[in-house]
Amino acid sequence: MLKKINRISRETEIKEVLKDGRYLHTDFWMRKVIKTDTDRKFLVIVSKKVAKLAVDRNRMKRLAYEVIRKNLEKLPEGIRMVLVVKKPYEKIGDEIVGGL
């Protein structure tokens, strides 16, 4: 799991990224990124429209967070990213790595 210092937790941070962030999307996910002066922070969102069961939504989040954790040193300093999963996909990690 991604460390707490690397996760976006405040509602104001989430709104700031969603409002002002640069937009990029694929068939499976959408992301918004904003540059900041602080550490790298990330948030993964999976809607009930994507997966009805909480077990499935949590699995997709865990997979995404694990990919981010493993590739954290490759990511630039000072970014906040919100990743929104659009379709259920078992190999979500491969798609995220390709888009980072």
C-alpha cells in the first residue's frame, strides 16, 4: 500500500487537482495532474458505475496504488495526481504504468 504521506486525503487538495489539473485519459482511466512544491501525492477513485461490489472497487484501487508505489522513484517530485478508473480491468497496472 502507498504510504499515507503519498496519498491525497484532504478534500481541498482533491478539488484543487480536479479543477486545475492537466487532463489525460485512455479507455480505462482518466487522470488529472497538478504541479506543486510539496511531495508526490496520489488518489485513486473507482465509482460504483465501474464496479458494483466494494470488493471489486477496492481491488482495483489496491492494484493501482501498488503500481504507483513500485514506480514512485520514476515519477517527478512535486506532483499531485487523481486517477479515476473508468472501466473494470484486471490488468489495470499495465495501463497505469504506460500512462505515467
